[in-house]
Amino acid sequence: MAKERAEHLLILNEACQGLLCRVHWMVRSATPKSLEAKGVEYFLKTAKRGFPKIEKAEAAQVKGYDLFKAAAEQIRGELEDWYLTICDVVAFNEKAIACLTTFVTEISQLNSSNFFLMALFFELLAGYVKLQIAMQSAPEKVRNVTAYLLAFEESQGRKNSSLQIVIDYMQNVMGNQDFKYEDRLWVTVLFLRQSCKPLTAQIRASAKVLWTSIQRWAPAASFERNRMFSILYDASKIVQPAATSKYMEIEYINNFREWLNYALLVCPEALQDQESRSCLNKIISHYFVVPVHRDMIFDMSKTWDKTFWEFKCGHQREGTKFYLKPHRDLVFKEAYMKSNECALNHRFLRRYLQIQLRQYICLFTEIPGLAAPKFQLILALLKLASDEIHWYFQHANSTPFKHKKAEWIPELSQDVNIVKLIKACQDLCGLATRHAGL
């Protein structure tokens, strides 16, 4: 049963990555050339006011409809991929939440004994949340949906069969597109919380398992203190195979930080446990923004702050008895007020990783055969360095939440040595590839 569920999770995770690529394309191509014509632009500006009611007879009365009608086939062709992506997101949502819900009923507990199963579960849950956030970032959704549906009916002589499905998604998940982004995003978060309620017990249990790892590797100094990746201080360890479990934990630590952040956001009831709240403190103090896909990032601080205030007196409407207002004060003190320490922590880690990368480059250049027993260590080192490079560029132009009270120093987000870290990663990858036969 676990094997079947793992395969299902793996397939859906691959599908999610493909959809995120398509939504990223939607964000960058929201206005095709056919909609930029002056008359068509005016027509759609008026016609979209009737959304979600889209009727050809009423649209025909709007000024500029003749120009739109003449370009209907071209508009339909240019917006078809755009519209079908929304349809595929809706279909994926149903399959993803059904898979996750079934998973938690069949798999009693996720822990280190089924590490990859836990990783697949959290990756799918985070991907499901990211997909809705990415969709919320796509501009002109109402205009483009209206344009496609009218163009489809004009060119095909019938209504699109998925019309109601898309309209329901736009209303229930995306919210009123005339509202501010933060208000629309809150509608999305509330929808996600409702759909993810069955997962709460699993999130609570998993947070207890992950707390030890998240706490252990929160300060960058812990890597130096524990001599992680360092083998030259003890000659007997140079040829010993790397401990798989230890370095696998480090390889996935940033993934679990990110995934658990999204999981707790959509399952806030899990924060009833002290371990979950402690995990959240460490995670929030690690990021100013969290990655969504490629250059798309999400400032989760405001959403978390709103969540804390929502539960300041419990949630009587839903019968919850836990309170997050005191925890909001703790997060403010331990995370938001220490944004300068966060930036310095990452700078220290980047410098430490650069030194370790150079050490292995010199070692494997002289003794290529050592790369084989240390391969798990190499993977963990490169993954952690890659995560830090991504963190740097994601936060290069980001400002921490409550930055004025925290006395944020913008210069701390700049690091001229980032190029050296990138070059060291490339050199070690090149060495590993060159000696792949070993």
C-alpha cells in the first residue's frame, strides 16, 4: 500500500512542477497581442464587469463588440493555453487533495523510518499551496477568462463545457479580483485551510519528528561546531564512507523548512502543539520571503501576522479552543526583531560552505578515488550551497517584516563573495562529473 501511495505522490509532484511552470508562463504572458487593439481593449474592460455572468447576447450590446468578433478566432487561439492551464489546475487540485486525504488515512505515521515517503507527502502539500499562490499572482485573470469564453462561443457556436468549473474556481479560490492582492490571498488561504483540514493530525505528528532537525541546524555555527563536511581534522575519517542518514537530513533540511511553513499555514490547528510552534519560530526566523517557483516569491509574514490575530481570542465560529495571540508576540520578538541576525547567520553559512567546497575540490583533484565513499556528503554539501545561493538572490531586494522596528540594515543582504560560492559549486560539480566512472 505504501509503495502504491509513494508512486502516486511522485507522479502528482511531477505534475505539480509542470503546472507551476505553466502558471509562471501565465504571469509573464497575461496580455496577448490580440487584446491590445484599442477597440477590443475597451470592449473587454466593459464586458468583464459582468463576471461571473458571461452572456454573448449582453456582450453584443457593448461598444467594440464588432472588433472583438472579427478577432474572435485569433483571441481564442492565443488564450487557449492560458485558459486550459486554469482547467488543469482545477483538475490537479481535486486529485492532489484526494491523494493527500487518502494518504493520511492509510499511513498511520511519518517519521525517519519512512523518510522519503514523508518528503513526498510534504512536497505535494507545499506544491498544492504554491500552485494557488502562483495562480493568485497571475494578472488579468477575469479579463482573459471572459475574453476566451466569449471568443470560444463566437467561433464555435456553443458555450465552453468547462465554463462553470472555471468560474467556481475563480470565485471560491481566487476571490474578487477587484480587491487588493493581500485580501485576495487571504480568500485563497481560507479555502486551502478548509480543504486541508483532514491533514492536521498528520502535520502535528510530523512537526514533532522534524523539530529536532530544525532546531539542530537553525544556527549556522552548528555546522562548524559539529565539524560538518570537515574530514581533514581526523586522518582516519578521510577514507570512511559518509554517514547516509546524517547527510540526508542536512540535504533535505531546507526543503522541510519550506514545506512545513506552507503546511502549518494551511493547517493552523497543528500549532496547538509546542513542537509545531517552536518549528514555526525557527522557520520564520530563517526567511524574509519563501520561494514559490523560479523568481516568484511569497512574503508570508503578513499572512502569518493576520493568522495570529485571527486566533487572538480562539476561533469560536469553528469551535477551536487554542489561542495564537501570545505566540504572535513571541514570534515578533524571536524572529521579526532579529532580521539582522538572520542575514548574518546566512552570510556565515555561505562563507563556511565556500571553505568546505574548496577543501573538497583540492582533495578530489589530488585523490579522485575519495569522491566515491564521500558521494552522499558531496550531494548534501552541494544541495546546501545551492539553497544558500537561492536564498541570497530571493532576498536580495526583500525587506523584512517590521523592518523599521527591527532597525534593519539593508547592506547585510549584499555579499560580494556569492560569486565565489557559485564558482566553487561549479568546480566541485565538474570534478564529480569528470570522475563519475569511479
